[in-house]
Amino acid sequence: MYRKEVVDGLCARIGIDGAEPNAYTGYTFKEIAREILGDEARGLGTDELSSRAMTSADFSNILADVANKAMLEGFEQAEESYDLWCDTSGRVNDFREHVFARASEAPSLVEINPDGGEYSYGTVSDTKEVVTAVDYGVIVPFTRKAMVNDDIGALADIREKLGAASKRKYGDLVYSVLTTNAAMGDGTALFHADHGNFVDNGSGAIPSVATLNAGSAAMATQTDLQGIQSMHIRPEYILAPWALKGVVDSLLVSTNPVAPGTTAALPVTNPWNYLAAVFDARLDSDDAAAWYLAGRKGVTVKLFTLGGNMVPHLETRASWSVDGVEFKCRVTAAAKAMDYRGLYFNDGN
């Protein structure tokens, strides 16, 4: 059947990357419907033709193929910042609670008497974080009106409404871990004085040499689960609202990032130019002054998806409540801070 050619023609019409125009690119939806229905379309008016087409499996499958390609393109092209610093490799296989245990570091080695000294047993403890995946979805219709009006934009919009929206949901989940400051497995909020990774309102300040020094020192001196040894965690990212972009960018690229009035006669090495700056508007919405430091991927926030599949799932059906075809998009995910030691928060106020 010519289904692939029709799909390719419609994809080219709505501007899907890589889709080459063909004979069907110039076809209207009604012309496609008549070709699909064949002899059944003879003598049918616009209203009857659209109704018959919407209940045709071939027509619905063509729309589904185009919608899926549009959704995937929207998902891949959507600009998000969470994947720059967040570990997205998390995987769960069902909707039950999943417990992820993190064992403590090995205890320090101790000197052994060379004259038959015995080795002592070390202890290892662990901490647990619970993750439960949740479905998130939306239904977008392709209506009979869109078909009659040959509204190709109704299909093109799926890129944003389904594809980009799916990726945006992942970002919402990841950043909400920071902004909601939920409890960790030990029952204490992610950012808390007891965790040693928190500068509260009234004591916070904008990013500077002094505040970055304080934050990095707090991360480096975090101890292991047994409180025996320092973790030497190195911040790799500074996460900030767009309101602080000028401050952060200037600080990171400056050759002499010291306070006004104390500028050295000659440029000095910037100790913070290795940090990767990540800006996100979700942080502006929460608190335009607050900022964060994050360690390497794997010791901060982790995004979990069902089966490890991040690509959104699309289903199609002929609608009963609306004259048309419905596209249902779904992602299944959860985000969780796996270790508070790899994150640091400065209220900024």
C-alpha cells in the first residue's frame, strides 16, 4: 500500500526534518481520504466523507504515523537543561515502590603489626531511597473540523503539544526535587542544616568567590555514612535562575574574580572557571535569588523511567466524544535525589 508515501508526503508538508516532498505533499486531507476510501467515496459530500475517513483504520493509521514522527521530533528538539547535570539512566520495571540502597564507603585501612598482627573487621552501613514511577499524559484530538478545513497545523502542533511537553515534564520532575526540598530516606529534608548543605534565608548571598568557596568546602568536607572520612566531593555545576545569569557568567569568565576594592594589580587565575553554568526558568519561578551547586552525575538527582525508555508513548483511537481522532501521549517517570552530599543550596537572600 502507499501508506508510507502518504505519511512521507504529510511529514514533508508539516516540515518534519528529513522528510522529502512527494506526490502526496500537495494533497489535502479530503483528497487523501477519497484515495483511501476508493469506491466508497463516490458521491459522498464533505461531511460524509470526513466521517467515513475518521472511522477508517487506514486513515487513522496514517495520521498516527505522522503524529508519532512529529511528536518524536518535538521531543528531540525541545531545549531542556535538566539532562546537562541530572543522571537520566534510572530504570524501574513496574509501578511498585523501588528501594535503592546506597552502601557506605569502605572503612579506612588500619596498620597491621608485621609480627603476626590480625586484621580487624570493618563495618558497612547503608541508606535507602524509595522511588515510585507515575504516569503522566494528555490527549490531543485531530478533529473533523481540522480535516474539512485542511488544517495541517493541527498535526504540526503535535510537536509542541506532545513531543516538547513530554520532555518538559521530565524537567518539571527533576527541578521539583530541588524546589520542593522533600525528605530523603533519613526523614530529613534534602537541604537542611543537619545535612550541612544549606544556607538559609537571611544568610544567603549571590554567587561570588566567597560564597562558592563556602559551598565547595561544605561539599568537600561531607563525610561518609559512618562519619569516618571526608568525601572530597567536587562541584561541577552551578544551577541558577536566569535572573542571576549575568552575575554567574561574569564570575565564571572573569580573570580576576575578587570583590571591588580588593582587585589585585595583575590578573589572577579564576578558581571557578571550570564550573558548568546551567540556567532554568523553573528556578526563577521558585526563587529568583536562590542557586545550587551540584556534583557529578550520579551523586545528585536521578531520573527514572519505565524500562529505561525516555521516549514518550503515543496511542491513537477514533473518538466517540469528539468527531475525530484522538492522540494520547504518555511518559512514566519519577525523579529522586539519591544523595544530599552531592548538592548544595544557597537561598541567595
